[in-house]
Amino acid sequence: MAASSRGFATPFRLESRGIEFRKSRRSFSVGGDRVRLSRRTRCCCSGSTGSGKSAEKAEEWRFDSKKSSNRVRIQAMPSMPFASPQSHFVSKQEKFYPRCTPRNSGPQSRDTPPKRDTGIANEKDWGINLLSENINESGTNEDGSTWYRESGEDLGENGYRCRWTRMGGKSYDGSSEWKETWWEKSDWTGYKELGVEKSGRNAEGDSWWETWQEVLHQDEWSNLARIERSAQKQAKSGTENAGWYEKWWEKYDAKGSTEKGAHKYGRLNEQSWWERWGENYDGRGSVLKWTDKWAETELGTKWGDKWEEKFFAGIGSRQGETWHLSPSGDRWSRTWGEEHFGNGKVHKYGKSTTGESWDIVVDEETYYEAEPHYGWADVVGDSSQLLSIEPQERPPGVYPNLDFGASSSSSSSSSSSSSSSSSSSAAAAPAPDPDDDDDSPPDNTSSASSSSQ
């Protein structure tokens, strides 16, 4: 993650094996002029579970004491920040779930620990298949493991309907358990929602939790159709102080406005790290992007990097900062900025606490992304199951009650699935809040340890 002052070497360098930081450049044309994205830092974790000795080692952020006080060497956390590799979870499930759910005797669990930095899945990746009839069944397998499956439908005011299916199972001694719930909701205002929640734990005490939602609604004031997607993921180690939590959100409307963002948190024993980023496209050419990453140790060492860019019609700015704070309170930082005038001239400036500074104007093309790589047309094409949800038939002369304050459908979304089955935790998970300053993971995996039935 090389925070750049455009031509000046930075003493903050990130060396990564489990996480890859890469810069991407994309271009487009505005009024015949070529517009170029100049230096955008992205963080991508490898989704592989890994195997062998390298996967068994807990990679960690750490400092090289041999370097000077202004040079920091940092190694990034692995994609699964536990001492054991992610395949440890999978192998336990492969041993447990075939016994828990033999063929034709109960629901087959698809529950596996979520992977870091995989964003928001498309609905087809979940394979949601709600049962058409109400059922309530359970059973015990030959090895003593148990399973259950339920489905139902809840009705409410304003044509509200929630169809749901939930299932789960646990080992004979209760040491391993999984739960999964699907739901779809609708009402007469045109609100539609598709969702999933899953959780589990194994005999070693490792636990995980994940929820996903996709919503279609119509803005009460503009009548614009909007689609919003969100996901939350969490995993905790049962043998050490390690775990991670992420929340992702995407918002699209029919005029091309797009908002995307994520908050991430992770911990491995005495070290913790955070990341936040956001992208906003107004659909008329205005773009705002930002990223803020920081980490700390229990000894008091802290370091981070952040940047922001704003552009419209080829004119805009970029600015950023890389910083480091020692346990004794010594602080080093470097700030940099760019002003793009849209005429081939770029003003670059910056300074650091070690005394370096620069202030120059150069001839340079301006590159940036004016439109999202995934927008309204894409999300509509990937939301066929959401769009096909059938609401209750509305009787003649009955009209939907439109609340021009908070959407009644949205407010009911957090409680309707729990009302659909009192013992289910589906949809009870908090929705991602971009303005929430607390990135500590919620304790949602406790639902997996309660008695399933």
C-alpha cells in the first residue's frame, strides 16, 4: 500500500503475502479528451484457503527494528487471520455434515465459514429456494446427530408478506452446529426483499456468522426505483484472540447514482487493523472516492494510510496522508495533494515531518473513473429472483399506505423474519451503517450455540 507523493519515496511500505495491494488504472473520454485514473490503491485478499507450512504460520503486522525511525516494515494479516488455515474449518465440516445430513433424511447444509474480502455475492450464488408449503420436520441420524427444517408465511398490514425457510443441525454431543435461514418479503408499495442468514460453530470453538440482503423499493419523493444490497460477515477463533468482521453495502438507482462502501476489522492476538472505503457516483459525472486504513498493537504502535479523490468533468483533486505513531508518542507523517485543472496541468504539493516538501506544476494527463464498473443495468440483470417476488394480491379499492418518512417496509425488515419464527435469528442482524464509527464486530455468532430445536 504505497501512499504516494507522486515521485517521492515513502517510508511506509507494505509487504504482503496474504493480501495483495495493487494499483489499477482505467480511462475514459470526456469531450474528446482522454481522462486517466492516476494511482488508485485497492486491497484484495486471496480467496484461497491455502495449505502447507506457510498457511500454518500466522502472518502479522510487525516492525523491523533494524530500520531507521522513519522507515516502517509491515507485514499484512492473512486472508484468514487465525493460526490455523481456513481449510481447517472446511475439513471439520466435511467430517461433520455428511454424518449430520445423510441423503434423503434432512436438509443438506451448505454452511461454511465466510471468506474475507469477497464483497457482496449475487443472488444466484446463494441458491435460495423457498418451499411452497408450510412444513415443520426434524430427525435424528444413525450417529445421533440431529437436523430440522421449517418453512412458513407471515402476513401483515399494507399487504406485507414474508415467506421463510430455516434449517439446521448439530452433532450428537452438540459440539458442532449450523443454522441457515432464507426469506423473501414484499408489500403493496412495491417493496421487495431477498435475504439469507447463516451461522455455525465447530468442536474447537471456532464460530462464524454471515447475512446477506437484497432490496428493491421506490423512493417516495422521486419515484425512482432503487436496489440496495448488503452483507455482513464474521469469524472468530475458538483457541486464540483472533477474528474478523466486515460489512459491505451497495446502493443503486435508475438515474445512475451509485454508492458503494465497506467497513472491515480484524484482530490477531495483540494486533488489530481497520479499513474503510467508499465510492459515490452521482450519475452526472461527479465522483468521490476515499480509503482509510490503520492498524495498532497493544504496545501502542500505530500506523495508517488514507487518500481521497474528487472529480467532475476532468477537474478535481487528490490528497492523502501516510503516518506512524510510536509507543513513546513520536509521530511521523507525510501529506500530499494534487490539483487537476482539466487543461493538462497538475499542481502537486506535499510535506512531511522530516522537513521534506514540494510544490510544483507539471504537464500530466488526468485519469479517473467517471462511472462505476458495476452499475444500475448490471444489478438489475443480476437481481431476477428479487424482481420476480410476487406480492399479495391487492383487493379492488384498497391502496397502499405510503409513509413519506421512514419506509414501513424497511423498518419491518429487521423484525419480520424473527417474527416469522421466534427461535430464528434470521434478519435480526443489524443493517450495515456507513456512519457507524464503531467497527468492532457484533456478537452474532452466539445464535449458533443456542439449542436449534
